[in-house]
Amino acid sequence: MDIKRLLVADTSMSFCSALVEALDGVYEVRLCHDGIQTKDQITSFDPDILVVELALPGMDGIALLKELEKLGKRPLVLVTTWMVSPYIENALRELPMDYVMLKPCSSRILAERIHDMTCCREETLTLPARGDTVSNVLRTLHFSPKLAGFRYLEEGVVIYEQNPTQSVTKVLYPEIAKRCNCSPESVERAIRTAIHTAWLHGDEKVWSQY
């Protein structure tokens, strides 16, 4: 198995040192203590896993995760934070993030979570269970809920599943347009844009499994 690259962005040097010790040499680790340095390392180091504290100086964790989308990077992301507010919860829902740990937390437990997340990504991916929501699947494929095409796809997947033989352009797009009060042409353009954006920013391995 290839050694995974782990980037840790945290203001506490002692916590970083304890985490590196707990990881026991399993990962190639780089440490950062401010957001601007972390952004540079995301580009040059290209980590497989990113552990990021929200309260970073220079560029906070939320701004940093927004930069991930602009850079087209999607490592596994584990967020640490001293507090959770409605603003933080809403912001994290819209950003590339896989797990949150509240501080103070054990470096040993954090190391275990990193290992668990890495193992889960390496396992063979399967299609979602029927009980999973379309929204969850789209988010897994890195579709942005901010784009109109996200909503149209939510509607379209459900409609299409009811009759997979229907014409996409002649039946499906007009039906989505009717439900969303817009034109079929707008639906098609928005869906194409959403797919293109998700493909650029998503993980090719995940797409290939779906």
C-alpha cells in the first residue's frame, strides 16, 4: 500500500507533535500552523488527508476549505474546532468535509479516526442503498448544492427512476422544468454545468464506481 500524505493544520505545536507520535510513522506528514501556509502546502504537497483546525490565523479553516473547491482538490478532510455554532454547522454542510472532532480531543483518538477514514476510502465503493437520498449521492460525487443543476438533478433522478426508458430531452427535461417553473433549455444547461463542475472538482475514483 502506498504511504498516504497527511497535512495537519493546527495552531498547537505540542498537539501536532503528539499526533505525529500517535500516527507512528504510517503517513508522510507535514505540519502547518497558519492558513496561508496550509493553502500553499495543499498545492505543493497535494495531501491525501487534511486535518484542519477552524481557528487558524491568516486564513481560517472555513476560508481554507472554500479554497479547496477553487483548487480542484478533494482530500479526505477532518475538521477540528473548539466550538460549534449554527453558522459553523451551516458552513460545513456546504464545504468538502468528512468528519468533525471537538477540541480538546485526544491525539490518539484523532489518529484512529484518520486511520479509519483512510481505510474506508481504500475499500471498494458500492452504489448507495435505495434508502439513501439523491442529495447525499450528489454530494458524494461533489455536486455543489449552490448550483441550480443540483436541484434539477434531485428531481430528475427520481423521475427517471420511475421510467428509465423515457426520453431525456423530450420527456425528462420538460417535466423537471414544469416542476421547477423554468424552461427545458434552462434545465439542460444547468445540469450540464453542474456535471462539468462536479467532474472537475470531484474524485475520479468515486465517479468510476458510480
